[in-house]
Amino acid sequence: MRVVCFKELWCCLNKDLDKAWRERLVKNHLDLIILRLLKSKPRWGYEVNLEIRDRFKVYLSAGTLYPLLHSMEEKGYLQAVWEAEGGRGRKVYRITPRGEEFLTAGARAAEEFLRRIQYETEIGPFQQKHA
């Protein structure tokens, strides 16, 4: 039987928490992440998935990614075009002007949210402000 020291246990817990938070943030903001990726260049679904995996170390199942891409297309945030490459066709997604507006609004909201978190951290707990 192996004895685990506190430091080793704490390190494992932190890694698990980091991974859990990273996955939570990516999945909760996946629409904005996808739009940001597509703003830099059009991509097909598999490319989107690879880029998210590489940048955020989060793997998305097809059952998570493709329904969201279709929903975003229905909302007018994306435009999908079938392109043939070597006899094989695939959908390539591009951001639309409406998608760019949504991305800009989302980026502003995220920046404001982070500013508010930072502000609370710098001035202390809520109770101290209102005591």
C-alpha cells in the first residue's frame, strides 16, 4: 500500500479543479469561442474541435459541437457552405455580420464580468464595503 503525502494530494486536487474549471468555462462560452475562431478564418467542424482541444485542452464530442454549430447557423451567427475537397464534401463555417455583433457584445460582457471579479478581489469581501 502506498502512502500519499498531503502535498501530492493537494497537487492532484488542484489539477482536477483546474481541468474542471477549464471545461466549465469552455463549454459555457463555446459559442463565443467558436465565433472568435471563425473570425480569424473559416473552418470546418473538425478543425474547430481540434483548435479548441489544442488551445484549451478540452475535447468536445460531436454530440456537443455539431448541434451547437447548427443552432448558431439557424440564429444567423454562422453561414455554412459545402465545399468539395478531393471528391469529399464538408461544411465550412464562416462568421456572419450578425455573428460578429454577438461576438463583440459577448466580449464586452466578459470583460466587464472579469473587471467586477477583479474589483471584488482588490477591495475585499462585500461585507467590508457596506459595513
